[in-house]
Amino acid sequence: MADEELSPKWYVAHTYSGYENKVKVDLEKTIENRNLQDQIMEVCVPVYEDEEETESGRKKAVSRKLFPGYVLIHMFMNDDTWYVVRNTRGVTGFVGPGSKPVPLTEEEVRKLGMHAAPVECDFNEGDSVVVTGGVWAGTIGQVKTINLSKQRLTIVVDMFGRETPVELGFDEVKPSE
């Protein structure tokens, strides 16, 4: 496996039936612990919209997995990411011939309703922005880094006379006047 991928793609990992959510949680913890957020963007278990089911005369909302036994992963395929996913407890392998994972096509991603289109960003590194919500609301900072795939940016704010990095979503800031 070489580092040939230029953009992240959606891959399908096969799991033990009933382990989909556990795999998702375990994989997200590993991504955070190994600081792989820039290589593995998202892990999801697609579910049908809540269906109503009548049980013992009572209606209750039930979520059903769209693909039982599978987890979708948006990532750059390389030796590290392949190893992390493949060695997550409950994962039996990737979908594809032999040991070569095959990414979903743009059409398949679109049919699943996943976001594959590039995201527009109105900011550049060095721009001055104002935080619009949360605990940092009203704070002015300078854009340090931009992560288009995650729709997040890191700004530097002045806190107690020190520069402090803060990671926010594109929708949480606006250009300062």
C-alpha cells in the first residue's frame, strides 16, 4: 500500500454483525489517540430513518441499519490508515478483491446522500474572523489553518496575553469588519 491517494475517499469495512456501532466508537477513539483526524475524516453506520414499530400495542421509533455488518469510512488510504482500520476489534476486512480496498464511486456516494462535493471556504490563512457562537462568541482571531475535508479551521486568539489555538467549524465564524 503506497501513499498515492490525493483526496479522501469513502471505503467500506466489513464487521461482525451487530458490532457496527462498537467498531465506529473504537475507531473514533483510535483516530483521536493516534492523532489521525487529518487522515480518517469520518466513520459512519448508515441507518434508515426512524421507523415506527408496534410492539405490545405501543408504537416506538426504531432505527434500522442500512447495511448490517458494514461501516463506511471517509479517509485517505495509506499504510497507517489501512492498518488502523483493519486491526480494529470487530473489523474483518475491507470490501474489495483480496486485500486491496476499493473506494466507493462518486455516484455511489451521491446515492447514499454522503457529502462528496468540495466545500466552499470564504476564508484564507491570516484572515481576521469573529466567532459567532459558543463560549468564544464575539472573540476576534486570526485564521491559522483550514481543513476543507472536515469543514473546520483553527484560529489563534489572544487569551491572557498568549496566543491560543481554537478549532471551529466554518459556520461558527464570520469575517471581521
